[in-house]
Amino acid sequence: MSLMLKLLTISLISTSLVQAAATNKQIEYFLSKNFGSNPNIKSVDVSVQSKTKIKQMPKWDAFIVDVDAKLKNGKDVAQKMIWFSNGITITSELIDLKSGRPLKESVSPRFESKHYKDENLIYGDKNSKHKVVIFSDPLCPFCREYVPEAIKHMKKQPENFAIYYYHFPLESLHPAAVELTKAAILAEMQGKKDVVLKLYDVNVGGRERNVDKILREFNKVMGTKITQKDLQDPKVLKYFNQDKAIASDVMVSGTPTVFFDGQKDRSKKKYLGVK
């Protein structure tokens, strides 16, 4: 559960909204009022980023909301959230009765032009026919199976695919991935070729915390001499944090996450349909 939802005492709230589709202003006012009533929150700003109809439930709308809060302990919280409303009720969760799947899975922010960064383009050209975005953790078992195969397939067709790669280490599951990611960023900055593909050949346990051991295995594969001190390079940290910020902005929470021409590709296989 997100920090913001923990700060909100209830996730399903009957409101006094009229029997009509809720407006952005109504959603912003209602959430601001309810978040603001929490004694741990000093101030909060809520803004609706987008509103979309839900195919499975025609009378309901999904709202992607930006929440920026200042807590009384001095911390700032910035988070994107999805809320649903039918004009009478607002809730953070809706489950499809037939499939049992959360309807949040069918609502996702677009990967917009501002998110495409030249430094994240690893193969192809930004003017290629299709843009494919991959968020990945190099120690995620599914990523290690999926990402190299997908990249190798697409890199053979630079006229068709611009491949953008964003580092998204899952620190709670694979703490070693954080250091591997920073090392990969530095290797890319040093001009090493095929860093992302080689990254998936590094043999390190996900729970490994010995940085020297992690870098020894990384350097062996990459042919580099990166040290712990090198990982603290401000340019590396800026790149690392920029990838995290973009992941947050498009609500990436797991790996691998794939976007195809701006839309989240839940099948992760749309690239295979390109002739």
C-alpha cells in the first residue's frame, strides 16, 4: 500500500456528489479535503491529470491524480494515484467480477514525448517507425529471460524500432541491482557498447550486498575498472534518479514494464507483430 493511501484512513467513501459524472474539480476538492483532514499532513495539493471512461463499467470514470503533500514531520510526498467515481461514490479500487483483475490495470498514463530521453535510446533512431520503452531490473528473473531476447529481435530492425531503456532496480527484492544499475550507467557514459545486453550476463545474486563483489563480476563482463567511489559520480546519480522519476510519472511499479508507441503494452509482445 502506498504511503498516501496509508495516510488516507478509508479507501471507499460515499460522497454528496450529484447523480452525474464527477468533474475534475469535484475530485480534486474531495480528495484535498479528505487528505487534508489527516493530522499528519500539513498541506496537500491535488490535481487531476486525466479522466477516462472505463470500458467494463460505462457509468464510471477513472481519474489519474497527482498528489503533492507536505507532512508535519518535514517530509514531502509526491505521488500519482488512480481513483474511480460514478458521480456518487469514489474509490481507489475496482475489481472486475469476471476476471478478478483490478481495473487499475486497464488505466495507465501515456509515455509522453517529454519522457523520451536521448541518453535512454540504446538502439535504433528517434525517428524510427515505432518507439518501444522498457523499464527493467537486471536481476529480475522474468527480465533476464524477456529483455535480452526482445532487444536482440528489435535491434536488427533499426528502421522499425527505437528502443529506449530505463533502469528500474527493485531494491527491496534485489538490492544488488542498485549498484549494478549505477555501474551500467557509468559504463554507458564511458562509451562502452551493448552495456544493457551485457548487463544481463552479470552473475550476481539479487540479495548480494558486497559492493566490491558486485563490481568485480560487473567489470569482468564489461571489461571495465569501475570502483565504489565511481558510483557516487553526480552525473551517474542524476541519471539514476531521472530514470526513477520517469518511472514514477508513468506509474511503473514492476518489471519488466513495456510501452509501445506511448501506450503500456501489457502483453509485452506488440513488437513481434511489426513486419
